[in-house]
Amino acid sequence: MAVEKLESLLRDAFPDAPALSVEDRTGGGDHFQVTVESPRFDGLPLLEQHRLVNDALAEPLRDGTIHELRIKTKGTT
Amino acid sequence: MTEVSERIKDTIENEPVVLFMKGTPQFVMCGNSDRALRALREAGAPVTAVDVLPDPSIRQELQEVSGWPTIPQVFVKGELVGGADITQELAESGELRKILEDKLGPGYADGAEEQVVDVLSGTRA
């Protein structure tokens, strides 16, 4: 399942995330809403926060697993 | 450097606000592109749109230039602002208007018109 795969990639990238979720928005397994709260985002501009998420999901973004991605990030401070 | 890549760079560097999107403002082909376009319109931005769908090379070359993996992508004065989520968040918090004002000047919305640049042929409409 794609959701589990994305979740595990994000867990690897944000091991200390107090909140992390991946939602299959359409049930089709390729439109996702990703929500991550992590101390890694603290003090970073939104663009860099999203860049970290994109980096963590680089492979599924490249191979077409992810057709559409929505990202919501939050720092812990 | 390919012609397409050069036109992409030219557009980013020379147009005040550029939206790389799926479809055109008249015929949007993707929900995320639509959200970014709406956010920019609400902020009164003079949008120059580039449709990435006519050829896969546009997307590839754009990713090389910007280092950003997804569509849409919004640039203001040559600088990447972000994708749909960031643009929408910034619009909702009022920050987008501030960015536009800082970079383009307070009169940025006066007479703002939308245009579409075709990076395959170099034509605009």
C-alpha cells in the first residue's frame, strides 16, 4: 500500500515527529495529503519545510507513485 | 542548454509573477494548479502562466532549473515562492500580498493582466 510506504519514508526523515500522517485523498492510491509536525521545521521558511518533505518523498515523486501531493507542515515551537 | 530550458529561465527572470501550471488560466487541468491560480488572483498578482502539459520536456527542464519536483510552481521576481499549498497558505495569512508588494512595489496590482507564455515556441498570448 502506497500510504504505508510514504509514511515509512516520512518516519525515516522525521523520526522525532510528534504528528505525522498520510491520507489517500481520493482512495485511488495516488493523491495524497501529507501532514508533518517536526522540530526539523523550527525556524525554517515554509519553502524549506516543504522542500524537506519533497526530499523525503523524492523516489515516489519521481516514479509516479505520487500523482498529486498536498503538504501541511508545522514546527514544534 | 536547450531552447526550452532557456525560455523557462527567461520567463522566470523577466516576468514579475510566473505560474507553471497544468493547463491555462482559461482551462485549468488540475486542482492544485487551480488553487495556486486562485490565490494569486485574490492577491491581485499579474500572472504569467506557463502550461507544462504540451510536452514532458517542459516539466523536466523546469525541475532542473528550480529544483522543485511538483507542479504548480510560483515565482515572484525570479524567486521560487512554492507550490499550491505554500501559495495558498501565504495568501490566507496575507503574506502573499506583502511579498508581492515588497518585490514588485505597492502598485503591483494596478492594471494587472494575465498572459500565457508558450515555452515550446516562445510565443505569448
